[in-house]
Amino acid sequence: DTLIVVGGITIIFTVSVITGVKRGIRRIAGINVVLFVLMGLLTLVLGPTEYILTNGAQAFVDYAVNFVGMSFAGVTSGADWYGAWTLFYWVWWFSWAPFAGLFLASISRGRTLRTVALTGVFASGFATLAWFAIVSNASLHAQTTGVVDILGLGGEFTLKDIAGFALYNALPLGELLVFLLLSLIVTWIVTSADTSTLVISIHGVKPGVAPGTAARAFWGLLQGTMAFGLIVVGGANALQSAAVITGGPIGIIALVGIVGLFYHFWGETRENVMAEPAQE
């Protein structure tokens, strides 16, 4: 079943990236954003609204106050949670940095760095915080009030695979919410795969030359084939391990890139100051 899903998603994102940014990628990304906002609002309205708003607001405050301290929590004590979550997901996200960063750069030609930073970092970061505040508090309320025993779920699937479906199935309009959640997951995966395929295709040809249909199809199918192979060999864990292995070196490169970026800004600012006419 997993291989069938991977195959279907591979076909969808390959066709999407072949049709181009405006006709394929933009439309699926737009559907993804609409589903994201809709799911967040429905969870807030159909779930424990007051509980979500109260705890969510407190969580924002706690996050801002304890951000620095919590960022290093567990480093010296070697806590299992720190390694399984904080470190794991940092490395996981770093593995996506080249695709996401280069894609944002490619579609942001002509825009200021301030605009790119506000939309790519702060706007998306706020959306992520809002999603976690809404969904996590809805899950906590369902667990603590006995609406659904999310932590007691298991069987042939891991908790993280089915927790979301169990939560939404327990809310009003459960079947509709589960369908929307599944649609959201699929469009998320397709949008992410579109991004990586387009970036690889662009950098696989000469500068200034748009990648052809054959090149886009090749890289899209190659990614799907690699996912196929990793799942056959070691399942989803092998796929996650591959992302983690690549994320570590990319994190180091990203830190070097950040230093270089600030150095470039400093040099450009200095040149602009020196170029200004002297005040009489």
C-alpha cells in the first residue's frame, strides 16, 4: 500500500512540475494553503475554542521567554527527548533547506531581501506556530478529557502516523475533517516534491536556460524511484535516516553561508556609505 501511495504521489508531482510554475506548481500550492487555513479554522471552531485560545496565547508567551534556554535544554544531560525531537527535526529541516531556499530565490527575482525575509521566514514561521498552537491544544484537550486516548493508539502503525486522524475523527464533522487532513497531507508532499524537482532541474542545465520537459520528468521520476528503493530496503525509517544523514552537512554549510551573507551585507553597506557625497 505504501508503494502504491508513493507511486501515485510521484506521478502527481511529476506532472505538476512538467506543466510549470504557473499552471501546475502554483495551483497545487494554492490548494495547499487554502486547506491549511481551512483545517486550522475548523479545528479552532469545532474543537475546544476557549481552551485553544487560552493555552495557545500562554504558549506564545512562554515560547518567547524561554526560547534561548529551551534551545539548549538537554545538551548536557543527554535527554532522550532532546535527541529524538529537537536534534532530529533540526537536521530533518536542514535537509530541505537547499530545495526550499533555492526555490524561494528563483521565484523572488525582482523582490527586495526584506520582502523575501518577511514572507519566507516570519510569515511562514508564524503560520507554523499558529498551527501547532491550535492542533496541539486540541489534542491535549481530547486526551485529558477522555474524548479520545491518543497516547493509547498503536497497533501496526506508530502513534505519529495516526494521531491526527484519531483527533479529527473525534471532532464534529469527523469524516469530512479526516478527508481534508488526508488531502492536506498529499498536497503538502506534492508541493514539497515540486519544489525539489524544479530546483534540481534548473541547476541541471546551463545558467539562463529553462529546463525542458524531459529533464523535469527525469528528476521527478528519479526522486520517486529513490523513495521507492529506500522504502523497500528499510521502510519509512530508512527514508528518514537518509534525510538526517544529509541534513547534518547541510547544516554546517548553512552556517557558513549565513556568515558569508552578513559579511556581504556589511561590505555593501560600507560601499554605499563611502559612495555618499560628503555633507558640507
